[in-house]
Amino acid sequence: MAHLRWWHPIDRFSSVLGPPGISEASRRRPQGREPAVTRPNDHVIVLFGATGDLARRKLLPGLFNLARAGLLPNGYRIVGSAPGRFALTDHAFREHARAAVATFGSADPSGPKWQAFEEALSFGAADPDRPGPLLDAVRSAEEALGGRARKLFHLAVPPPAFPAVITLLGDTGLAQDSNVIIEKPFGVDLESARSLNELIHGVFDESRIFRIDHFLGKESVDNILALRLANSLFEPIWNRDHITHVQIDVPETIGLEGRAQFYEGTGAFRDMIVTHLIQVLGIVAMDPPASLDSHRLRDEKVKVFEALRPIRPDHVVRGQYEGYRQEPGVAPDSQTETFAALRLEVDNWRWAGVPFYLRSGKRLAEHRQTITLGLREPAMSMFGVGPGRHERRTDNRVVIDFADPGWIGVDFLAKEPGPTMNVGRARMEFRYGDSFCSSHGLQGYERLILEAMLGDQSLFTRADGIEHIWAAGAPLLATPPPLQPYAPGSWGPQPAVDRLVAPDHWYLPEEPKEPTPPE
Ligand code: BG6
């Protein structure tokens, strides 16, 4: 395939603005020539689930990364919390954090920046009938900051633990004037999401609730809006008149990674589809908001979720990789799906009749995060294809790869050199990697924790949006199709997964090649 280098930036904004994705303030200041680093006000951050997997892999390393980048408040304290049976001393929690950063962080836990970070860590266990140690730890942290810090609670706990933690925050008065970050999945179905929303609204106002989905913090996902709305090239074709189908494909090569306890009760549909992939769908499918203001942005996204047609069970393929039932912690007769592929429809003027295909699963052939928009054939086809080639005339696509650092490509047909008017496949592409930066300054979680401290809800999900998504999923959850086995390292259960998208086909483009260094 011929490759053209395309869309190189004229100006290296990253050197002017500091790390990309700093805050909504910087997002809303496109003409910004001033350094736009907005630091949040002083904060006590309380991490529930501080000894768990998410805190170890993402949150503690992410918080240290924010500290290194100078993006945590001038005054901050981080209080780890967990039920009493997992209680740690402050010293043990610091060691735990050091090990987490050493294993999963992007910088060594050493030097003055680590020392300052470590000194800000403390631990306070909490059980519903014994919140004392947590209350003491929060009080000391507040005193150390002069008594005027805001509080941010991050609930990095499994979904069944949300109600107990929320109730504790209400009963102890800790919730007052505080913000709360809640992990996905938010509920397990419509009914549980509704009652969770009701319970939380009894303790926190919606304006203080930050339902987190770390895909929404990915720089390349945010860039979808820029692609659509900062250029006049794409938005005019972003509809059913020009697009035949959309694929959102997130295959993963990893398996359970020791998370059987979480995964067994969750499965691919709740872990990935109803959360990350449908949130990405919301951004791809939404109408342009009148501004990037968080209310307008979220209103438009929620309208997409409201327009989702109920998911038909016969439009879904559920798979389980061979060997899953032998994994430690997995039931020998487990019915949990490790793969889900489905066809969704958005019932509105823009997208009527355009299928959205979503696919994600564990232990698949490749690790990718890709959106493909298939474009319609031109009204007339007057060109031939070269001898021995079998290009379909519909090889016209926009491809967005949102794995960090991400790239965007347009596949099109170009004239092959020579005397005949034959066309061959070609690609134009933009790569963050050789344009702005080789990796993004902040990862999804880091960006979102920062936004929550700044009080900006643009990139968080809203109660009504979540309920519309669960409502669309209700028929599937009521009558799930049978599980189909698939071989690890494959693309999921065949032929069902290919039949689902016929006459289209799953499309994962070649990744762009590294540029050849100059001689
Ligand atoms: C998490 C899921 O939310 O996202 C995991 O629980 C999944 O199962 C992960 O592997 C993917 O995220 P990332 O950071 O690789 O894009």
C-alpha cells in the first residue's frame, strides 16, 4: 500500500503549552500562547481500595506521575483506605506505594520528588461500624494542610462495595462539600444502576459525582472531537449519507492477570462494552455541541445513548477462551464471557441504518484500540484495478487508532503510475508519534483525576447516560446468547464473529511503519 505523510503540525504546541491534556482550562483556550497549567486547589485525596489491583497498577503510579509533572495541588495529602482486615501502617502503605510505582510507574520512586510524595501518604482503615482510623487520618491530613483543603474520594473498589462506602461517607459527614470518583462498571444492570444513582444522590449532588471511565481520559479519544470539529473536511461526511458502518474494536492479548475475583462477576460486556466502548461510541456518534462546556458536551453524548436501540441477543456473539475455566479463582462451570462482539444501532437522523460493530475480548490475537468508519462507494466507478489485484471498491475508510500515542489514517484509492487508469490502495496518515509527541504526558487516569480535582465533569459519565445504556442492554442481559469457545490467540468464536458483520468484514489496518531515519 502506498503511504503519504500527511497533517504534520505547523506549530509545536506541546512545547508552548506543556504536557498535552492538562485541564479543561487549556482545552478551552485553543489560542493559548500562555502556559496553561492550572493547578487544583489544596486537596486531601482518599483512595478506597488502596491495597487493591487498580490502585497498584494505575492510581498510585498515576498520582506520582501527576506530582512529578507539578500538576498536583501545592498542598496535598493522599490517605489510603481499605477494610480493617487489610489495614496498613503509614510506613507499610508508603512501601506498598513505592513497590507499585517501581513496578507499574513510568519513573523510579526515588529522589526529592518521590520523598515529597511519600511524605504526603498515610493510611486509615474503615469498616462500616468502625470508621475511626479513617476519620483520624483525614483529620490529620486536613490539619497538615491548614484546614482549608477540599476532599476527593476515589472509590477504587469492586461494584458490590460501592453502597457501603457511599453510606459510610454520608453517615460520617465526610461527604460534605466533597467530590467523589466512582469506578466502572456503574451497576450491573438498569435496576442496580438506578438504585446506586438514588443512593449516591442521597449523599452527593450530581455536580460532585465523577463517574470515571479512563478511555474518556485518553488523549487520542479527545482528539476525535478535534478531528471532527476543528476541521471542515470530516464533519460534513460524518453521517449515514456517507458512512456505511462503524467499527469500534478493542481486542486484548492479555488474559485475567490475576483479576478472577473481579472478572468472574463482570465479564467482557460489563467490563468493556457497556463502559469503555459505548463511551467511545458516544463521542464518535454525538452531534456537535454548541461549545465544549461540560453541560453541552454531556447533553449531546447522552442523546446518543438515549437513541440506542435495545440490543438484540441475536446481534451478539459471546465467547469464552479455552482454558478460562482452569484459571485460578474461576468456577469450573463459569458462564462468564471473555469476549463480546455486537451490532448496535443509533436511532436518530444522523445514524439511522448505520450499524455500529463493537468487539472486545481477552487472549485475542492482537492488542489494538481502533475505530473504523467505512465510507460509501462513489456514485460512479470509472476506474479499473491493477492486474492480479482484488481491491474492493469500498476500501475508502477513516481509521482512528486510539492506543497511546495514537494515529489517524484515511484509506483511499489512488491512480497507479502507468498508462492505464487503474487504481490501487493508498493511505494518508497522521501519527501523534512523529508529530506532537512520542507518548502523551498524562495517561487516562491521571488526566481524569486532575479534572476531578479541578471540578470539571466534561469527561465523566452522567447518571441519565448510564441508565440509557443499561436500558439498551436489558434484552441482552435478560436472554444472553449461549457462550461459544474460542482458541487463545484467535479472533474470537468463528464463524459467528465474522457472520455478525457480513457483508462487511472486521478491519484492523496495518499499523503505520516507523519513518526511515535520514541517511
Ligand atoms: C479496564 C478493564 O477498565 O480497562 C480491563 O477492567 C482492560 O479488563 C483495561 O484490560 C484496558 O485499559 P487500557 O488502559 O489497556 O486501555
